[in-house]
Amino acid sequence: MIKLLSFFSRMSTVELIMALRGMSIILQVFLLLFVNLALNYQLPWLPMFIVIGVELAFNIASFVQTRTTSHSSKHLVLVQLLADVMFLGCLLYFSGGATNAFISLFLVPIAIAAITLPFLGCLAISSCAIVIYSILLWTMPMHVMHGNMEGHFIGMWLNFLFSALVLSLVVGYLARTIAGREKTIAQYREQQLKKERIIALGVASAQVTHNLATPLATLQLLTEELKEEAHVDPALVADITQQVARCSQSLRAFRATSEQIKTNEKHTIACTLLLKQIKSHCQLTYPNVSFQFINNAETANIAIDGSFIPAVVNVIDNAVHASQESEHNVIEIESSIKQHEWCLSIRDYGTGFIVEQLKELGDFPQISEHGLGVAIMLSNASLERLSGKLWLDNHQSGGAVVVISMPLKETLPP
């Protein structure tokens, strides 16, 4: 029994419906033979076996179609359940109509629709079942409706109508609520996993930064001693001093950023000034790359902390590496305002993103030769913490486009 349940759990909804229909076809043949041979009820063999044969052919055709189709599973479930309602209606029509005790089986496809389909799909299944039940009740022979039987059959129809509405509305609502809750829980777990990995990277970065402090201090002392040596090239010493100073400056900036993140301290800055800082960084860090800056947000202001600039720099660094592989070594950076948000668009002329990379961004991207990896993941996490968004896509004319959007602040603080 457990193995059978495990087998059914691995099926899709459409496959499960077809499996249940296959078992119901076997049961229908058995009941038809039992009623006619054992109970001596003279049911019309030919039309009922024709309906069962059509049902079997439809089930086989559906099985073949699921192996080759690309349609949405929701539409396939709707078609399968509508077919079940029609087949059941035809079988009931030849075996007593509304007087048949198996007429309550109309509730089975309604229940499946309430759990698996949206409200409109469930409403379509319920409406079809109610219409067929009403037709069966309307076409009943007059001699059956004698005495109090008419009220009895009408009461059964009203009971079915009430049951169908309960399944469609209440069970459907509960199923959608549970599905929405499970989706929320899954998103929460994904976010927690993402945060745990980011925290692990942060701890590792802090440890590396702490370990770099002592070697940098030692290098500063060595450069001071090298300046006093007469045989050492002064230009070489100046170059080493400059590089050590840059490392020390980066270390101080990292500590300041960590302190701002710890205290959740933000400051409001004009987007024009922010774009100038980004421009200065690009010209200093990438002197061999041509940048085109476009500023269409002269009066916009946003609230950021020390993690925002590194997040933008990570994106620009990926764009620079992608453009170096192409002949058109240009990076276009545009600042604009769209839908009450400040948008910073960064476009390169490289090979663009791979579809698998775009899908993995929400989870944990793998480091690749194209540069889309942990840096982009950390940038995305930093922007989300600042209520920002990161959008990636391939440009129609080639290359990739990354858009960073941030909510606007009304005015600068006094």
C-alpha cells in the first residue's frame, strides 16, 4: 500500500487523473457485467460499451499527448476533468439518469478541480456537472416522477448543487490558501538560506580584512625604510607606497561600511553627486575602458549606506570584463527616473547573459568565466536591504543590460 501511494505521489496531476480514469474504466466494465449477468438488470450493452470504448481511446490518446505536448498543465487538467464529466453523464444517461445512485460521482471531478485549478477552471467544471445533472433530471420519464418522488429527485438535485458550491468555494479557497502559505514558506526558507550564505561570506571577508591589517602595517614600515635607501629607485618606492595607501584606504572603507550596516545608518545623497562618484571610480580604476555617462535625473535623491557603491562597482566590474571580450569596448551608464524610482542602467557590448545564469540569480549563482557569480549575488542582497532592485537582461542589439533601481527620497536633510 505504501509503495502504491509512493508511486502515485510521483505522478503529475494529469497522469494521476488518467491513472484514476484507467481504474474507473475497469470498474465500469466489471459493474456493467455484474449488473447485467448477476442482477439481471437489462441495461443497454451496446451504447454503454461504446461510451467506455471512447473513454478508453481518449485516455490512451491523452497519455500519448502528455509525452509530446508543451501546453500548460492547468489547461490539460481542465480538459481531462471536462471529459470525465461528459463520459460520466453519458453512462448515467443510459443507466437510469438522475435516479442512478452513482450520480454523486460528479462531485469527484469537482473536488479535483477545486484543489488543482484556479477559480474559473473549477467554476467551469462545476457548471458543466450541474448542467448535465439538470439535463438528466429534466429528461427523466414521467412515470418515474409519480407521488413524492418528484420532490425527492428535486431535493437530490438541490443537495448536489449545494455540495458543488461548497466544494468549489470553500475547498477551493482552502486549497489556494494552503498553496499560498506553502509558497510563502518556501520563499522564506530560500531567503534564510541565502542570508546564511551571505553571513558566511561576510564572516570570511571580515576575517580576511582583519588578517590584512598587520601585513599592511608592515608594508608601510618597509616602504618608509626603502625611502631612506639610496640605491632604490624613488619611482618604484612611490608606486609601492601608492598601492599600499590604496589597500589601507579600502580597508578603512570596509570598516566604515561594516559599521554603517551594523547600525543601519543611511544617508540621503543627490543622484547627480552619486553618479559623479561612480564616474570618478570608473575613470580611476578602468583607464583603458571608454565610459559614456548620461544623467537624466538632475534633482533626484536616494537613501543609501556604505554598501551601495560597492554593489554598483561589482556590476560595473562584470560589465567591464564582458566588454573586454568584444571589439566595442564601451560601457554605457545612464541615470534616469522611472515610475518614482531612480534607475541606473549599465550596458555592455559583451556576449550577454546565459539563460541559466539569470535563473540562478535568485538562488546562488555559480562563478563563471563571464563574471556572473558571488559578486552579483552580494550586490543583489545589498540592494534588497536598501529596498532596491536588480534587473538583468540581454539587449536586443547585443550585450547585457543591468538596471539598478532605488526608491526616491523627496528632499535632502537640512
